[in-house]
Amino acid sequence: DGLGVLRGLAAEDAATPLLVLGDSAGGGLAAGLALLSADGQAPALAGAVLLSPWLDLTVSAPSYAENAASDPLFSRDAAQAAAALYLQGADPRHPLASPLLGTLRGYPPTPVSVGSGEVLLDDARAFHDRLRAAGVAASLSEVAGMDHVAAVRGLDLPGAAETFDAVCTFIDGVLAA
């Protein structure tokens, strides 16, 4: 569906920059769309914004255990159950299921934001590191005390307003270019 939307938007107005933004599992979907864009299967993207992204459906990162007590909204058990329902037997290592495992050459500029106590912290860190190693303009914001997807849940939550401001600044920069 996301690929269809990107193609439709590009066909309607090729001059307007396209960006994808996603949080949690939606961050994984946005990252997968950016993978398709990077390898030419989808329209070119001017950027991808990932908030508390779930980027590895193997659910194998150490932060699932390390941050279990500090992440009240997501857990290893919840992730394993959600991955099984989503994948329906498909390989969790497929790059469109787990963009962390994909080829990142040609990926668009990408800010990544995550709370330092989230179980998805390692996904965000590893993806950022892989983006930078691939020469992608990427930034990582680890926000102490910020809960999972706080920026889309309420600007009064710790770290949410600063994350929202950073996202707006990034988008403004893309649109001004």
C-alpha cells in the first residue's frame, strides 16, 4: 500500500519532494519503503524520519532484556507475538521485514530518534551506524527519559517536544532545498 501511495504521489507531482515518516512498526515500514526507493523500485525519497523504529523482526537485540524494566509500552514477548502475526511464516531476516538487514547504499537522509530506555534502542543505534557506514546523511537522537513513540503520543511527554521540533526542522530543510 505504501509503495502504491509513493508511486501515486510521484506521478501526481514529481516536483514535490517525497518523505516517509514512521514510528515503531511504522518506522520499519517507512524504512522498508526507503530501501525500495534506494534500489530504484520506488520513487526517489528526499528523506526518511524514523521514530522509535522497529527495524529487526528477529527480536534478537540485547536491549530487549537490558531495557525491559524501563520500557512500559513494548516488550520482547509483545514483539515476538507481533512479528509472528505480521510475518505469517515469512523470513524475519528479509530486508523488507527487517530493514536493519538490508543494503543501505543510496538511502535518503534519515534522522532516527529513540528513547534511551526503549527495547528498540539497539535497532535504532545499529541502523544509524549502518546508514553512516553506507555514507548516508543520518543522525541519531537518543533521548533520556523518553518513552516509546512519545512524539506522536503527546507533546507534553518527556522528550516529545524536542523530538517533534527536530522532525519539523529536518522536514523544513528538505523542503527548502
